[in-house]
Amino acid sequence: MTNPKRTQGKGLAAKARKAAPKVKAARLAKSGMTTRLKGHLTVNMKRAQARRDARQQQARGTT
């Protein structure tokens, strides 16, 4: 007969091993968020600058 205290930790270790790839994947997805957000911000800034430039050109009367 086996001691239940000895086998108890084995299930936890197995669960931890299964969870490790999920944690890593979540970490990678989270780190990619900053890159994707920066991409959106730069695009928004470029569009805003293009709108300002277009308004300025209209005010000058050039196309």
C-alpha cells in the first residue's frame, strides 16, 4: 500500500508541467501586445500628421 502523502505531489508536478507551456505562450502573447500597440500608435500619428499637412496645403492654396 502506498502512502497518499507521497503520491499527492506527483499530480501537482504533472499539472505544473502541463501549465508551463501555457504560461510561456501567455507571456509571449502579452509581450507582443506592446509591439502591436506601438504599431497602432505610429499609424495614428502618421494619419494625424497627414491631416495637418493636408489642411496646411489647402490653406496655402497648393495641391
